[in-house]
Amino acid sequence: MVSANDVQRLFLQGVFSRSILSFKHAQVLWEKCIDAVKVANPTLDIRFSDKREDWDLFVISINNSLNCLDLEFRHLTDEQTGREMYAMVNSKDDEIAQMATDYSPVEIAYFKAVVEQIMLAPHEAYSVSSLLALREVNSLKTNMTKAQAEIVLGSFVAKGWLLKSRRGRYSLSTRTLLELLPYLKNSYPEECLECVICYEIITRGVACSTPNCKARLHYHCCRKYRSRNAKCPACSQDWPQDPKNMTPVGEEAIKDGQDEGRRVRRKSTEDGSDDDDDEEEEEEMEVEPSQPSRTQTQSQRKGKGRSKGKGKQKKAPVDMDVDEDEDEEEDEAPQQTQGNGRRRTTRTR
């Protein structure tokens, strides 16, 4: 027998078939579920209401039913459009584990590595270039290739976990912010900034240009606030008339090429392996900068070798000075210099 409780059942089936939906879409779905139940049982006295308080009561009743499953029908404002979005999320503390049903442990580790680089992006850019995202494969102790990583990144975008801009930069989607918000706040407390208007996490918006002012606003929050106030809500300084002159937060805060250098990885303090992690971080920081330096050093040696053949023996100590800056070649440089010194001594004799 069809009952009023079937409205919730139909509504949840519709929600589970979608990864994320807007407030208006959710209300339409609720209305259609009520109509379907009333068609099956016209004797039921249930009516749809477009009032906000009635919708909130319906959401509360849904979440009460989902508590035993550790699920929650949660909402968050989209940073780009300003629309209220809803999604079914895991209410447990291990939010990152909820992707395990769709992805392998290696792919989850890669996702976490990309998210880390996004959260640690310089200038509050909260985005990462395609090159750096693919390069994160090197930080994983797996056999995943960059070609495979590119396919996985495309899957992250297709399933709504990441956004990819026209510039080819990856950033966090509304779905990721909804489902992984506790994980992000626990893992990156200093990088998680809040809008001073709506108090939700912000990865796209504007910042007050006053030095040391910590005011950050979403674009939609800034437009609403500026319509009635032209001063910063934190420092009370006058803002420029054109919002484009304000300091951007998000992808617009960084130019192409500014983040191409490898960023410092976060230190692990939970498992007591700080020393090992520090050594790994130093090695990761040295790998990429040292590659062009080796090429330059080899070319410098070749040029010096030609000059040594012409009888310029006073250039021998120069190799020592050049190689002192290379951490990985400190032991090789003195041996090569000594060997060259013996050759010159033999020729002189």
C-alpha cells in the first residue's frame, strides 16, 4: 500500500541517481514525487509547498532517516553561480574513503595528491596546472604512468570531483567541497579560508587589497554586499568602484608559469615519521631544479676542458666552485678536478 513515506523513498532514489542538484531542481523533484504518490493513492492528504520553511522540514526528515546509514543530504552555495546546491554525502570522519567504491586505492592516493597541490597553490590560487597535476604521479610509490594519470584526471572531471578551466587548470568542484569539507579543514586548516559574508569555504572570489586584511568574499556575496556598502566589512577601508581592481582569489590570482616549480609537500606528523618525510621532501625539491643544473654544469665542463687543452692551467679550481652548489655532485667534482690536474701535470713534464 502506497503511503506518505513513499515520497521520501522516491525522492532519495532520484537524488542517488544524480551526483549533485540545485535547490530548484530538488524542489521540482520533491513536487514530482508527491504527484506520483497521490496518483497511486488519491486518498493521501499530502501537498507540495514552495515555502522555504516547509522545504527545510522535509530535508530534516530525510536526514533523520539517513542517520543510521551515516549519510546526509547536505547543501552548499556554488562559488561560481551563487546557486544553492545539494548532494548526498558521507557523514563519517573518513570522507576521502567514500570514493573507494568508484576508484582504486592508487587512484584515490593520486586524487589526494592533486587536492594537496590545489590547496597549497601560491597566491591563494586554489588551482593547479595540467603539467603539475600529471607530475604528481612521480610523488606516488606506484607504477601509474602519466598517460594513465591523464585518463584518471579526465574521470575526476567527468564525475564532478574536479573542474578544468579553459586554461587547463584543475580546481575543486562544489561536489568535492560538499563531500570532503571536513577532510579539507582537518588536513589544511591554514589554507581553508572562509567568506566573511556567508562563512562558507572560499576557493574563488575576491580579497580586500588592504595589507594584512583577511577579508575574503565569494563573487556573489561581494556583489550583494557592495550593493549596499562600499567599505570592507573587516577593516572598513573604501573599496575600489570596479570589483575587477580587487585582489582575486582562485585561478585568476596566478598567471601561467608562476606555479611551475614543485611546491613543498606537507609534513606528516600523525605517524611519527617526521624525519623520513623531511628527507623525502628535500629530495623531491631537489630533483627537478637539479636537472637543468647538470646540463649547464656539463656544458661548462666541456668549455673548460677546451680551455685547459690550450694551456690555461689556472682554471682548475673553477670546477670546484661550480660543483659546490650541486648537492648531489659534491663527491664527484673533487675527483674529476684531481684527475684533470694529473693530466696537466703529465703534459707539463
